[in-house]
Amino acid sequence: QVQLVESGGGLVQAGGSVRLSCAASGRTFSIYAMGWFRQAPGKERVFVTSIRWSGGSTYYADSVKGRFTISRDSAKSTVYLQMNSLKPEDTAVYYCAARVWGGTGGFTRVADYNYWGQGTQVTVSS
């Protein structure tokens, strides 16, 4: 089992920045990749970005390319999401997820992940 705890959300003005953290615990040695998803009210959970735990390869949704950056600290078993130039449409609950299966690609589907955090709210005011 892998447990995930997100932190760092809050209220920010448009154009501002926020950094989210996701700390993993438990069988962290089994993590192959981690991802961030977001879910706005009344909408589906959608992919934001992912990172391979070994090697650090990253993948981004087009809507966040150039504004968001995912990174990881293997020693701390923590993944970060730095969000810059925030827009009101970035408002959502942000979830981190961990995948323990191997594979190729960006792992952009909810079904690609085995474990999920509880989510953290990010609200961007205009």
C-alpha cells in the first residue's frame, strides 16, 4: 500500500503562483510514476501532469504546458506541482496519484493509477 497526502492549496489571485506537495508513505519503493489530476465542480477528474519516479521524465496536459512544473524529491518520497501564471479556470481540487505498474506513455488516465490522495483545493480569483 502507498499513502498519499497533498498540501499547499489555497486561494490565489489570477497571475499568481502556488506550489502543491504530495508526500508518499508506505511501500514507496514500488512507485513507478506519479501524477497530478484536477477536478472542477461538476466536471470529471482530468490529467494535469505526470513524472516517472526513476529518470524523472515528465508529461503535461496542453492546458498547463509552460505554466506548471512537476518535480520530485526521491529522498523525501515527495512530488511537487509548481503552478505559475494561474488562471480562474485552474480552480479545482487537485489530486496526486501513484502508479506501481510499469509501462510507457504519459499515464494520463485516472485508471492508470493505483493510489490517490485526498485532494487539495486551489481557488484562483479573477
